[in-house]
Amino acid sequence: MKYRIVFEYQTEDGAMSDVYNCRDEQQAKEKFDELRDSLLHSIDADGCEVIDEPTHYSIINREVGFLGYVRLLAE
């Protein structure tokens, strides 16, 4: 089985997206957690819409124009 991590980050000033291919589930979970933590520390979650599931994390703050998400996909 292949594992892929999709990451996206958007602000009013710019955007970034990336895809990471992982060799196994453990590596995929570690990368997912690392990217989720980077989103958690990039903006205060107060007033944000947050989805926090085992394979999908997203945070949106429409007032400041911020969107970030990370998703773990198994193929």
C-alpha cells in the first residue's frame, strides 16, 4: 500500500502546497503529525473552523483569509 500526504496553506499574502509520498504507514503518520503541528502553531485556533480527524486536519479563519489542511491518503 502507498501512502501520500497532501498539504496546503493559504493566506492573503500567498499560498503553498506540497505532496509527500511515504514508504509505510508509520512514516505517513509521523509526517501527517508534523504538518498538523505546524498548522496548529501557525495561527491561533480561536474563532477558526477546525476539522480534526485521524487522516484529515484543516483550519480556516475567514476573517483573516487563512486556510490550512493536511490529509493522509492510502492508495
